[in-house]
Amino acid sequence: MKFRNYVPHDKQLQEGKVAPPVLPKFEDPVAAEPPASEEKEDPFVNIAPKKPNWDLRRDVQKKLDKLERRTQKAIFKLMEQQEQEKQLDEGGNAIEE
């Protein structure tokens, strides 16, 4: 019988006890190298308060988005009108010649 984890009380059985295995020493190559120099981040940046108007922006953002869509539509409409006027002017000049 071989005993690896059990220590028998009988002296005859203690002779069958197996010596614990000898493990080779492991050297971690990552731990042996010095740590790479990292830029240290300022710890106070993360705890800085938000801008004082962040809640106002959040409340007004929906209205601003709606206004932006209307503005883009109005700009597009004005561009179409100018293009039509330009075409009418060019068409009127062609008739006079």
C-alpha cells in the first residue's frame, strides 16, 4: 500500500508512506520583467463633478432635436425655392433671345 495523503498510525504501515513530490520552481517571465511605464491618470479626473448645466441639456435635448429637424427641412425648402427661381430666370432669358 502507498499512502500519499494519509499518515498511518501503525509503524509498519508508515514505511509504505510515499514522500511528497518535489515540484520544480516556476519562474514567471511576466513577473520578472519590470512593469511597462504607463502614463498615470489623474485620480481627480474621475471624481470631478459634472458640468453645472448637464441636467438642463438633458431636459432640453428632445426639443433641440425637434428644432434641428425643422431647421434642416426649412433650409432644404429655401434651397429648392432658390433653385426654382434660378431656373425661371434662365428660362425667361432664353425666351427673350
